[in-house]
Amino acid sequence: MLNRIKYELFSLLRNKIVVFWLMGFPVILGTLFFVAFGSLADSEQDYSDIPVAVIKRTETPEGFDQMIKALSETDNSDSEDKPLFDIVTEDEKKAKELMEKGELQAIIYVDGNISLEVPEGAGIKSGIVKSVLDSFKSRYEIISAAAVSNPEKMPQIIKAMEQETNYIRSESNSANYDPYVQYFYNLLAMSGLFGSMMGMYCAINHQANLSALGARVEISPVSKFGDIISSLIATLLIHNIFLNIASAYLVYILGIKFGVPFWVIIVVNLLSSVLGNSLGCFIGSIGGLKDVIKNAILLACSLGLCFLSGLMFGGMRLLIEESFPLFNRINPAALIVDCFYSLCVYGSYEKIISNIAILLIWCALLLTGSMIMTRKRKYKSI
Amino acid sequence: METVVKVERLVKRYKELIALDHLELDIKEGEIFGLLGPNGSGKTTAINCILSLLTYDKGEISVFGKKLCAEVKRNIGVVMQNVAVLNELNVRENIDYFCGLYISDKALRKQRVDEAIAFAGLEGFEKFRPKKLSGGLLRRLNIACGIAHKPKLIIMDEPTVAVDPQSRNRILEGIEELNRQGATIIYTSHYMEEVEQICSRIAIIDKGRNIAEGTKQELKKLIKNTETISVEAAGLTDEQIDAARSMPHVYECRYDGKALTLLYSGGKHNLTRLLDYMHNEEIPMGRVYSLLPTLNDVFLEITGKELRD
């Protein structure tokens, strides 16, 4: 197996097309983004003091006022820390006027339920407000359930929620998020999904009905599963090295502030690489399709998913979130982007973990599908 | 001699098309067994079934007396019709990669790779990548990749397609050398002279059936023609042509105004008899040819002359 891995590595490293698309392309496109968006390294977008109106039509739910208070006040008046929210008004009419003028990022309504109104073409700041509210609502449901089942523990639960709110607030304030950095998140997601090209050839080169090379391998005594695994190990290794070199170039040479530690980038790169290769392996394993068609499907998948996660248009993910949020929960490109985004903006690893879990499920499904399709040793026709 | 490959009543269908129709083959140890047949006759399908790449509808196949398994596969080498090498690896690396599928011991593999390079005449090209090789060298690399692990059974599916005569000769000599070293070889080709040159036994397949099998001599006995004599002679009269036609063992006589061609079925001294007649009649003659039947004649007579796909 080591001999096969060694030669697969040589083969991939010498393949100029592979090197270009997996390392050259993100480096070139990253540089173009960098030039197009100006010197991002120096830009410091302020995501504090987001102007928000809170309209209370009914009594607020338990903990809501504490959360709003925590997010709209600083701990220390001498501190340079600014609060996340600036509660501009609690008057509905005035709030509407301010929103029309573009001076308000969100109106939070409390009317038995908690709802949100954001201006047309809502941006990152509105997204931050939405995420904070979503987080609160999910915790509120947990607390409500706990209040019924364990009312004696309510003080501890509320205290825990307050701590959580403070955590969100402090992390949100310290996050160094630039609105253009999401293009770089998308770039890494796309580079990860481009691994599908290698995954596809990995599958094709090991099946007698798809290539002469596959036939030569299949008539040898090596196990088919072991052979594909050795190939996948080599492609994953190369892909990750390329991805991490490209990432290091973006972070350390161009100075792009991803807002996350580099080890997180390495972990997410690994996952996106596994996902890309699994996707390619799956498409490559489909019998009866020509290589050109498989290539076209892969390219459409990679670019399409990246487009929907905001590669070409930054507001796309938010648009999808408003109209079809489930898609953002299952779109692998959006999940990869969200791993960076959520950690950068909210400082929370919780979202990353759930995203990673979904990505792993994707990988497992795609690899299982590939194995089912390729497990046959004999073919009806070649 | 022990049987190396035995195919019994093999049937393979592609929907309505019967690719193999109760095919029978019995290939003995130490043979170079030629598999001949027109396009679409079922040669490659038969090989793919033997190699267990294709499913089949009926029949039995055994290799070295067993069903194909990893242990049996270790002793099989295949040279595919299409060149199957990795374009990013050089000659030595390619041979080592494919040899590594059979031999894990590094030292033994190195020895085998060196031998394969020498055998295929690829010395001096070890560092070349496939794209830098000529068509002949590429074919030789393809062969080296298939035989480097020294298999006991080598299956070669048209290994000399699109190869120049020099490279072809080199390949054929190599195949004979492999056979001398003890390998049993199954060889398919469209080139009759190749098969005639190297194969000890030949099967002619048509429409999925084994329609003739034997040595070259045995196959040649299956057809009517035993000798073809052609004499350049202008201005023969009808009487002279009729006289030639009525000579013993002549079954066909053609005259185009310049040359007389007689096809014989058996008989001895046919040429002497014809030349005596021409001499007695004082017919001026140019060049005289006497041709024995070739495998090509056998092939065309058995499989017919109509075009195939």
C-alpha cells in the first residue's frame, strides 16, 4: 500500500492541472480579491453599537431584558469596549421612520413571540442581530421546558443563560470581522470542493468499466477497497498540503484577517478536502457517464454550491437564510463558510461542531454511496 | 502438459446479442496460444471473462485448475489492448508501480523492474515519461508493466497495434523469449503473419464460437487450397487455358491476359507439370510464383470475406 501511496503522491504532485486548480487557483483568485477589495489587512470594520429598536407589545420573556441589557451596555465606562447593540428607540413609529432612513439595522418585536424586521438589502450587522436572537430563542425554549420539568433549578439555568449572553457579547465585540473576508472563506470552501476532481479520477482509475488503468488494477491481486483507500489517502494528503499552503499565503503573506486561529483553518480545510474528495469519488463511481459529463457535473456542483454560499455575491447566504434556511444547513460550501464565520463573528465553537457533524454525515453518505457503486468486481459490459 | 486455462460452454450475452456462444478453449502449459477472429468475434470478451472482469451467463472457466482468486491472479500478467500507464510517472516508476501490485518485497521488485526494462529494451528511457516516448516504446512500456512480476500466464490483447515493424519484431522476439522462460501466452492479434510466426496453437473465433483450432499445419489442412501457382504469360489461347484448367488437382483457373493463376487442392509436382506444358507449347514466360497457403487464407476461407464491423 505504501508503494501505491508513494506513486499516487508523485503522480499528483507532477500533474500541473492538479497543482494549478488546487493551489495556484486559490492563490491567484485570493490575490485578485485582495487587490479588488483594497488593503483588507488595514481595514477595521466596526461591528459594535449596531442600531436596534426593541418594540415591546407584550411582556418580554424571562431573560430577554437581561440579554438586551447585557448586549447594550459596557461592563466598565472607562473601557474602550463598545456594546454590541445600541438601543435607539422603543417607539414603533419612530423605529419605522429610522429604518426607512437607513439608520436602523433591525427592529426586534416582542409580542408573545420574538420576531425581527430588517431593512431591504440587510447586511452583516442585521445578520448578527438575527443570530443573537436565534440563539436566545433556542435557549429560551430549553429554559421553558426546564421550568416545567425542573422549576427548582430555574435560578441556576437563568444564571447560566446570563453567562452565555455575556460570552456572546464579549466575543462579538472582540471579533475582528471584515465584510469582505467572507469572500476568502468562500474561496477556501471552493478550493476544498475542487478536491472533487481528484476524487473523481481516483474512482475512475480503479474501475475496469471506466478506464484501461482501472482494468489493469482490477486484474491484480490487490483488494479493491484497499486500493481506493490508498489512492484517497494520497489525494487527501496532497490536497490538504495545497490548501494549507494557499491558506498560509492568504493569512501570512496577504495578511487577510480570517478572525480565527490558523489551526481552525487547518481543521476546516481537512474537512472540506474530505468532503470534496468524497463528492468526486461519488460522481466518479457512477457508471454509464462519460468523463466529460462527470467533470461538468462536478464543476456545476462546486461552483453552484459556492455561489449559493456567497462566493460571487456576498449577500447570497443571507438571502437563502431568509427564504430557504434549511439549504444553508445542508449546503456543504455554506457549512464550511459558516465554520469560519460563526467563530469569527460569535466566537462560538458550538456552531462549528454542529457544522462539522453535518459535513461528516455528508462525507459518510457520499463515501458509502461510492463504495456501494464500486464494490463490484465483475461488470456486465466494459 | 497441464491445462492452464480451460473454458467450457461459455455463453455471454449483451441483451439480444450473443457475444460468446458456448465457447470452448483448452490452453496447455508452455503454449503460445493464438486467438484469432474478425472484429466483434468475441476475442476480447472471452479474455475479459477469463480475467473475471465480465460476468457471463453460462459456462465454466478455470485458470491453473481453479476459479480466479487473488492467489491465481498473482500468476497472471495482462497486456491490454489500450496502453494503461500513469502519465505523470516515468518508465521505471510505472513498471515499479504495477509490479508493486503483485510483489511487495522491495529488493525483489527492483530486480524484476530491472529485468523488465532490459527485456522491453527500455534502457536509457527509464527517466522518460510516457508522453515523451514514441508509439513503439510506449507499447513496450505497456508490455513491461504487464509482465514485470514474471507471471506464469501472460494474456496479450493485440499488443502490437500501431507499432512500426522494428518495434513489432522486438516485441515478438520478446514474447518468444518469455515463452522460452516458461510462460504460457495467450495472444490475440489481427496480424496473421504475427500469429503464424509465434503461435504454437491457434483458435479461430467467429460469432462467439471456436470454429477451428489446431497448429498452423492442422489449420491449413482444413482448407481446400494447398498451392497457388502464378505464371506471367501473355497471349494465351482458349485451348491453352482449358488445358491448364484440366490439369490434375486444379480446382480454379484465372487468366487476366498477362498472368495465369492456378489454384490446387493437393497433388505433388504441380509446378513441374505446368512448366513442362508451357515449355512444350513454346509459350514465352515471365516470372513464376508458387505460393503455399497462409494463415490469412485459412482465416478468410473459414470466416468468410464479407466486411465486419
